[in-house]
Amino acid sequence: MNAKVKVHGHFNGLKTTLLFALMWGIVMLIWWATGAQRSTLSIYIVIGLATTFGSYWFSDKLAIASMGAREVSEQEAPQIYQIVRELSAKAGKPMPRIYIAPTESPNAFATGRNERHAAVCCTQGILQILNGRELRGVLGHELMHVYNHDILTSAIASAMATVITYLGYSLMYFGGGNSRNRDSASSGLGLIGVLLSMVLAPIGASLIQMAISRTREYDADEDGSRLTEDPEALASALNKITAGAQAAPLAKTAGTQSVSSMMIANPFSAEGFSRLFSTHPPTADRISRLMTMAQEMHGAQVASGAGAPAQVPLA
């Protein structure tokens, strides 16, 4: 049975669009501040396009290599294959490749530029702490990242953040103010404005990029739960994964940091100020939304006379 599962609650699609518009606003503002020269804007657009293409086209290879994961056969991971085959068939999509990463930190991620080049990766740690129902909830979430084209969204957000960062740094070389109207008494932004822009523009771009990542996580939670028809299982899995990741956080390297935003939960220890820069929404908020969704789905089933489907206990 094919089912089109693409539901974006809480206006997250609109939020993502607005956040991208805000990023472009920052790009144009800094470009104007550096003299509004077409040549400089062209350079940064080329940098952004190259970064987007590279991170998008090779996303699966880069992410898999960063985690040291290996592709496994159905004989090695029959449960994962059974779940992913069922869910991808239900969504009417091709079967992705399956990988396992040799780390005890519990997590999972999906990557790939489209449905035909997708890969789903689970860590050894997540397979040790989740039961079958919870694992199904996690895999439903990860598959929806691919089906919602979140890899492309993340690549564009990352590229734009790179452009904004370089534009901010360019203020140091080009100064502030439009070159056609600059004089010694008034130099556009002025020294203080230039310094602030150099610092605040990259930080602002990073925060917007993280906000986009958070909206996509909410979408994958909701859409994945509609695919599995079991939001409670994902809520239970998130609770276990977050606790497990805090107890055994992933080692921070350039590779793991690049793939961390793709994971279902923050793989690093998030305490104090670092929570502000987390690419993932608070777990408690995600669980609350999922439990509300579970109640609504249960109510709809009862109202239709179908009754609640039998479920394997989570504990």
C-alpha cells in the first residue's frame, strides 16, 4: 500500500522559507555595506553554489566516512532491513542502503541527495538500547528526512551561512559604506559598525542555520510518526537516545561535527551556553508534541470506530 506522507505541522515549511529570506537579507545588507560591487557579490555566490553542490552531491559518502560506518547485509541486520523495507514500501519509495557505525553513543541519521541515493545509518549504541517498536519510530523519522529533501535544505542553509561568514570577514578588507558616497567624516558603518558586523553576521547566520535544522527535526518527527502511525514509540526512543548520548557522548572531531546536525538527537554533551547553539530542538518539547499527536491519533481512531491498534509494550 502506498501512502503519501508529507505533513508539515506548526507552519514549519513557512518558518524555513522566512529563515532563508532572513539569511538573504543579511547577505544583501553586508554586500551593500561593502560597497555594493557586483564583482564581490558574484564571488560569494560562486562560493555558496560550490559549497552547496559539494555538500549535497557527496553528502552520503562524507557522512558515512565521518562515522566510520560500514554497509551491512540483510543477514547481518535483519530487523533493520525488515523495518526499512516495510516503511519505504508504505511511502512508495526505494529501499535505502543500510549502514552501522561502530560507536557506543546511541544515534541514527539518514543522508543522500535523493531517494535513490539514500542511506540510513544506526550506531551500535542505539541498537543496544531500543526495542523493535522504538527502532521503527526512529527509522521512520530518518526516512522522512530523505523524503522531505532535508539534505538539500541543510546544504543550502550551510552554504548561505558560509557566504554570510565570508561577507562579514570581507568588511575588514573593504570597510563600510558605499564606495560612491564615502568620505573621511562618514564612512558608512564606521569602524565600530564594521567590527560588530564581522562578529555578529557569522553568529547570526549560524543561529538561523540552526533554527532551520530545528524546524526540519519537528517535521521529521511528525511526518515519521504518521508513516509509522506510532508517535509514542518515537517519543520513548528520543528519551532513551538523549539520556544515552549524554552518558556516552560522541567524540568531537571535524567529521562528527559535520554530521551531527543530521542525527536524530544531539550526539554531544549539551550544557549551559552550548544549548543555544544546538541544531536540535529540546527533547522535552519534541516528546510533548509527539504525545499530543499520539492522543489525537488515538481519539481519531476511536471516533471512527476502528479502535486503537494493538502495540508491543515500549518498556
